[in-house]
Amino acid sequence: MFLQTSKYYVLSMIGEGQVHQVFKVVHNLSQKLFAFKMEKYPMSGQIENEIKILQELNEVEGIPKLIHHGINPEKKSYLILPLLYCSLLDLVKSQQISLSCILAIGISLIQTLEKMHRKSILHLDIKPENIMISQKIQKYSEDQLLQPGFIKLIDFGLSEFEENRKFLKNVFIGSLNFASRAFHKGEKLGYKDDLESLLYVLVYLKNFKLPWSKIPSIGLIDMDIKFIGDIKTTMFNTMTLSYQFPLEFSKFMSYIDELKHYEMPDYSYIKELFIKMLKTTSISHNMDSFLNYSPIQSITQLGNSKTLDIPVEKHLLNNDSIQTQIQEDIIDIEPIFVHPSNLIGKYTTLQIKSISDLKFS
């Protein structure tokens, strides 16, 4: 499969969601590799929302730089980003990650979330497949994971600005496994919910599972959401999730629990907790410099943001000359739920561009 264009040639598919596909592409002139993300269906809107968020986060080093974006003749929005090495989901499937590396990943993402949240942006879908390692490394050490921008947060199609509070209630959006308890309860969402999802990611990396991840579905979305939400609440109340982590991890949990949805987290306190944990598990030379780095503002901009002619050549999908190995590259992705409470069936994922598209009556 390839997309006919004068600038980019598609090598393979590397990921697929319900409303988009991601391809590995090569720039014909520079021969550099990039990630090309395009809607499956015209005007579905989530990529438009992602473009808006990426533009706001352009100077945040833990976020991929938006290289190019546009709309092809089939009215499908697309964007082009740097090609990253692998997701945390891929990584944890291939090898065990040490506790010190897990904590280093945590502090790196906390640094990114702080910069996002100070721009009033909520991610709302933090999970292992949306966290990427930017390049191949020889040893998975905490020093490498603490390098600025080494860990990247991706996929902002369902992200929202915090000031849109009237939309951040009575909606379940994202992953059942990694969504915060407030999602399950239909409560107002805020900065703390991204932190809670991050906490679940770290527990998953340590244990290769979450206590509720293998529970059979009841069969009704409302009941599944409530049941898993109740388990998460119990786990938080008993601090069971902090098992096998240093003492400061339970303090991190308690702090999340005490925060109000509208409160900006005290990131100095959170980073202090993680540094203490990291110091008890390893010796890192990069911890001090990590907290004082300045974002690097350098990226080769290819093209502009106007409409680009990138039609899909459907009649060439089975071209034998193109070695795509698509099945080997597709990432195992948990289905995304977009579920407004008491409005089952009124919306489908394809209709949701962002939370603000949900109309409550």
C-alpha cells in the first residue's frame, strides 16, 4: 500500500485506531523517515483536534513536533510527525522493565504533563500505547530515559482544554483500564485525572497487568464502567496499587486522591517524591540536570500547512513490489470508548471530534 504524493512514500502501516491509520513514510528528497497519520473517514474530526493541540504544545519537548498537516482530495485530514521507535506497550511485551526505569519514565512524563497542564490542556487518554520511546537505546537505563524528550506523549485526538468544564462531566472517554475513577463516576474532569491514568500506567509496567484488566465483561457498557470503577476505588482506598513500589508512591496516590478537579497539581512536590524513589532504587547522574533543562526549539520544517495532494491509491493495495509486512507492524491497541452517561447509542466514536462535540440535553 502506498499514498501517491510527490513528497512522501509510504513503506508500511505501523498502527491503526478506530478512526485513523498511521504509516511509516519516507520523504523523497531527504530520505528521512516520518509517521503519517490520516483519518479513515472524511471529516471525522479527531485529527483536526490533534493538530490544534499539537500547535499549542509545539515548544514542549516531550511532545512530538508537528512537521506538516493538511487535507487530501478525499477530504481526509492528515498530519506528519517524527517517526518514534516504539511504545511502552511494545516495550513491556518484549522485556521486563526495572523499577528504576519505570520511575524514570514516570518523572519524564510528569515533566511533560506539567508543561501541558500549564497550557490548560488535558490529554484524557494516557495509556502505554500512547507513550513512546523516541529512539532505540542499547541499555534501558534511567539515565537515558531521563534525557529531555526521550519519552514522548502522543495521540491528542480526544484531548481538551481544561476551561471547557461544562463538557468535562458525565462522559466516559478513552480506555477502561487506564481511565481515572472520575471518568467512571461521571464526575468533572481535570488535571488530576491525567496523573491518575499515569499512575495506572506505572503499575502496569511493574506488574505487566492491572487488577481489573482481565475481568470478563458484564456485557453492558454502563455496568462494565461502574464495576471496574468500583474496583479502582477500592484499590485506591486500600493503597493496594502501591505494593512493590517505594513508600513515596503511596504518597503520590494520596496526593492525587486529595486534589480537586480544578486544582493545578504541585509538580515540585510530585517530582520530589519521584526523585526520592529513584534515589532509593538507583544512582542517576541526570536527575538534577533533568529538572532544569530548556526545551530545544529546532526542527526541520518540511512544506507548509496547505492542502496537499495525497490521494489513496486503492487499486494498488496488493502491489507485490511493496513489502509492507503490515500485520507485523500493527500495534495491539485497546478499543477506545466514548460513552456519554445515559446517552447510549446517541453517539458513535466516528461522530466525536472532541469532548466539546458531545451535546448534553
